[in-house]
Amino acid sequence: MPIPNYCPLCKSDSNKLSVVTKHVFGDTENKRAFYYCSECDIRYQYPLLSPYEEAKFYNAEFETFMSSRSGESGGWKDTESHIKANQSTVLRRMQYLLPELKKGIDILEIGCSSGFMLYPLRELGQDFLVNT
């Protein structure tokens, strides 16, 4: 598994980086991991998917991934159903997020799906930088 030389956001060297988890969905060859940078508090996957791997995942594997992850009851095929089906996930995640939320910070949400996590955070007054 390749190890990053520096943080992709703040460029801190590798002594500020640690592995969060080596489990990355679909990575059957164990060539990726999720890392944490203690300097800028980001978590990210390294190495990134190539444009080909990303296109393959979204074109050929995403529907299977979502079906296996959330099943038909997950409501992932339309926004309102997905938001409703994921309220237990919101509650579970909020216990970890609430202590980290601070006034005046922006939250960067990449790949926000239906936005089921964005709506409750917006209700708490958080601002977003969104990349879908």
C-alpha cells in the first residue's frame, strides 16, 4: 500500500499523517487507505481513484454498491425516500459531529448524495462548500 509523502490539503509532511482505516470499499487489492492529517484535520483516501477507476465505479458498480449497502428500503433511488430512510444514520453520525461543530466554520461536503446529512447541519446554522 503506497504511503503519501504529504497532506494533499496543507502539504504537511508524512509525520503528521496516520492511517484511519485500511478498509476501502471495492479495494480488493488493498492498495488504498484512508488517512488523517493532524495538522489540518482532514481525512482522505490515498491514492485517489484514477479517472478510469472512478468512471468504472460510478458507471458499473455504484448501483450494486448502493443496493447492497442500503437495499430497497434504503430509498436511494429518489431524494425524499433516501433522506427519510437515512434518519438513523443522521442520528448516529451527529453524535460524532456535534462536538466538532463550531460557529463560523464552513463544512466541505464532497459527494453529498441526497444531502441527508446537510439538511440537519443547515438547521443548526452551519455553512457549506459543496462539491457533488
